[in-house]
Amino acid sequence: MAPASDARGKKPAASKQFSELGGTPILIHTLRKFAASPQVSEIYVALRANEIAGFRARLEKESKEFSRKKIALVEGGEHRQQSVANAMTVVSAAADDIVLVHDAVRPFVTAEIIHDVIDAAEKYGAAIAGMPAMDTVKQVERTSEGAVISATVPRERVVMAQTPQGFRYGVLKKAFDEATADGFLGTDEASLVERSGHEVAVVMGSPRNIKITTPADMELAEFFLKR
């Protein structure tokens, strides 16, 4: 979630994962899902440096709920890849351990999705949650006036990526090391692992496992929470 900045260059607004959903920050809702999983032993949260102290205080208020899991707060980077890389530097893991990466603003991930991604990552070395494309997908070429369609992509060959994305630690670290050496910036962790030559399996996600990025998403999230 990129923070919104004031047009006049004032202090940036709080990151959107701190927006309240039903009176509770979205990030807390998300953390609850992973803290409740018996397969998850440690959680690392990448935040902007000036947000760490405030969020640590909030976690202390929720201490009973999170007391059974180690939750470490680390300073993130300018983009997702750097934030995950920063967290990876403080993770102590064996090559075969499973590392999950999840968007802070996907609070409706289910226990089943978390379980399925972990199981698939253990089996294949890399796995993500995803949903089949429901709309017709068009490939386009950008023009000075907009875009024109160059091809129609068969929907059966397309999935919409979600998180969590899970990997054996050794697989993910190798992919990150290679991307760093080559100056490559990917859109998600799976793109780095694909580039590294490792196949990535897909398990079924959920239409409710939305990424909250717009006011419309917040309205939908409030509806899901009430249900």
C-alpha cells in the first residue's frame, strides 16, 4: 500500500493498511489470520521507519491475541521487493523452511488458503494463491492516444494472482539474490522465482481475498466484514 502524499509536499498520510475496517486497522485484521494458523511460527511486518513505534504500541494493546507468535517489525523499502528483501535479511530459516509473503491489505485471506499455499510450497518449492480470470482478457499496444488491442488472451490460460505466495526459503533467497545482482525489479515474488527458472504452482484463492486499494474496495470490505 503506497501512502498518499499531500499535494503541497506536506507530511505523507498514514499508509492505507492502517485505515480502520470496523474500527480496527486493516493490518491487525490481516495479522489475526496468520497468527491463528498453527502452521505459522513467525511473522515479520515491513513498515515505514516512522510507523514502527506506533504500530508496536498497537500490538501491545492486542498482546493477548498475538502472544503465542513471534511478530517482528522491520523497516521496509521504497517498493515491495525491497521491503520483502529487508525482512528476509532478519529471517533465520533453513533452506527447506517455507516463507509466505502476504499483502498487508488482504485481510480476508482464509485459513484454508494459507494451509493450501503452504502445502503446495512444501510439495513444489513455490506456490501462490490465484483466481481464474472471469473477464475476457485483452493484450494491448500503447499508443499516444491510448491503446489498441493486439490479441485476445484465452481465459483458461490466465489467473489473477493473489497472496499469500509461498516458497522454500532457499528458492526465494536465490531468486532475490539473482534479481539484486541483475538490477531486476519484479511485480511480485513469483515473478522473481519464475525468472530464476523455478516453476510456481497455483492453488485456488477466493473472490473475497481482495486487496484493499480504493474507496470502493473499502466499501466492499465493510460489507464482507458485516457478513
